[in-house]
Amino acid sequence: MQAPAKYLVIIDSDGAATAMLFNAQRVRVADFDAGTEEVAVMTTGLAPMSTAGAAEWDKALAGSTAKARDEAVVYELDV
């Protein structure tokens, strides 16, 4: 059984906003278009907690540029 998603990261990926779901250990469990209705539903009532530029995101977002990570938005989901 897969661990539930704990974090939602909205990040620019090649000019398009991508939503990435991560579990508590910051292992990526899903990617999808950030323009979908699901993102609006998941973030209703939540405030972003930080950007993805923090050190704890280094391994999880190793393929993303520093600029994209600094501009990304991280939400902690209610699990």
C-alpha cells in the first residue's frame, strides 16, 4: 500500500505549471497538470507553507532549477 500524499508542490516545468504530490518522506507519488480542478480542490482553505527552495527539497526536486524551486509553492495537505 502506498503512503498518502502529504505535500503538493506547484512548480514550473518547461514553461507549464506542474503539480507534484509527495509523501511525508518527500518521495514523489504523482505528477499532473497544475491547471486541473483537483489542485483547486486540494488547496481550498490551505495557505502555502513555503517555497521548494529549502534544503529539505534538494533530493526530491533535484531535476528542477534553483529558480523554479524558489518560485514553486508548497502546500501541506490534510491527511
